[in-house]
Amino acid sequence: MTRKLLVLSLLLSAFLLTFSTATFAAESEEDKTSFIMHHVKDSHEWHFATFGHTHVTLPLPVIVYSGDQGLEFFSSSDFQNHETHAFGEEFAHEGYFIDEHDHLGRVDGASFVDLSITKNVVMMFIVMIVLASLALSAANHYKKNGAVAPKGAAALIEPIVIFVRDEIAKNSIGPKYKKFVPYLITLFLFIWFGNLLGLLPGAANMTGNIAVTMVLAVLTFIITNVNGNKDYWKHVFATPGVPIPMLLIIVPVEIIGLFTKPFALMVRLFVAITAGHIVILGFIALAFIFESYSIGIASTLMVTFINIIELLVATIQAYVFTLFSAMYIGGAVAEHAHDDHH
């Protein structure tokens, strides 16, 4: 089984490299590395490939709200050159424009609220649809067949549910783990599928977006502190066993620690996923920078190898984020004796 998965990973990685190379080769003449940041960043347009002068793209909804004009709906194609697909203030439409950095602005400088559905938002919808489909399929399997050996989607979902429940939630949180299992399972699956789907050619770098990882970290922060018991808060504001003068130093440190924990969650996932994408695309760019067959073969081997590693990293990062979330929650709800703890 392991051998089959390894061969499948190798073939998938080689396919990803081949497709990605074909996708980015045409646009690399002017700037042979610009596609790297284009892939990593969010965008109002989903760009899949460029063949010659033909751009394969999916225009996305641009939704804005302002006090003087109300709620307005546009397409991202309204704000670009239809031949080059370039954005710029010179392509303003109805008083709005998307600049070369893919930021939405207003010609008169007035304030507005950007509610646009960007590439990463669409990717989140895709991940949610995939997860909902798998969960409903697994539920229907057990509803029809009862407690039998899992098949289909249930064979994928059940081991993950059991692993998160027994190895993460129960071990990290303790007796009160059942309340938090649904959140931890959802968290693991959302990050895992987001990481895996982000490795597909032309896919969005959803979990490599700091805004996405920030929201996930904030959710863990809220759940942790809302469920914190009196021992948890006493440890923060009146640490047992610490002399009163020392509390002037310890309490600020503990309060800062409340925020550094989710901050570390946010940055760790963002950096790990973004770095992986940049490294893969960087090796692809080497073939076009040096225009050498030997460099191309070497970069092909490296990208194939790194793609296989990224499949592992996608799982590890989902596990690490979920594990630390469970540990933070466990520390907040645990009933312990302060004397033993200190």
C-alpha cells in the first residue's frame, strides 16, 4: 500500500510540474519569476494558464458598498485590459479600479467596503463543498448500513475522526474533550484539504494567506478563552506561588502569552505553506532563467521531490495546528492542583 501511494505521489508530482511549466512558460519572457508572487497572492481574477497571448481565466465578482452609491456588483473583467488582462487605474469602471497590485480602489478616494469574492474566497467555498460532500456521503453510508466496515467516503473520514478524537482531543484536553471534538475535526479537515488542493496546478494558495490563518487562529483563541475555567484565569492574573511584587512582571507576561499563542499558530501555517509554494515555483523558474536542458532536468527532479514532501507537509501542518489548538484548550479547561503544577 505504501509503495502504491509513493508511486502515485511521484506521478502526481511529475504531472503538476509538467502542467505548471506549460502554464507559466509563455508569460516568463518579460519577467521569468513574476508568476511566483502572482500565484502566492490573492487576486480578483483566477488565472489558470497563458498560451501565447491567450489567457485562461475566471473573472470573479467584485462587490462594493459605499454610503453614497450603496451596494454594487461588478465583474473583475470590467477593470482590466481585455487583451493583456492587466489591471490598472486607467481601466477604472463606474468610479472604481483595481491597481497593478490587485488592490481595489476608488477614483475619488472616498471610503467604501470591499466585499469582493476573490480567488481565495472561492477556494474556501470549494474546500467547504468537498468536505460537506464527504461528510454527508459518510453519514448516509452509516445511516443505510449501520455499524459496518466503512466504504467510500466513510473509509476516508472515519480514520481521521478517530485519530483526531483519540490521539489529539482526548490526550490533549482530557475528560472534557468531547465538547471540542467537532471543532478540532473540522479544523483538521479544513486545513488538510486546503493544503492538498492548493498543490494542484492553478489552484489558489488559500492556507498560505495570512488572513485565512489569522481567522483560524482567532477561532482557537476565542474558544480557548471563552471556555477557560477559574484556575486558568487565576493562573493568568494571580499566578499561585509567585510573590506579589513579582506579579508586576509575571502578569503582563501571561497576558502577552494569551496573544502570542494564536499568533504563533497563524504565522506557522502561513509561513510553512507559502514557503513550500515559493520553493517549488522557484525551481520551475530556474529552467526559464538559465534556459538550459541540464538545469531543466535538475529542477524537474527537485520539484518532483519537493512536491512529494509537500504532500507530507500538508498533513503535518494540519496536525500541528489542530494539536496545538487542542493543547491550548486543554490548558484552559483543565482542573489541576496549583501546588502540583508549580
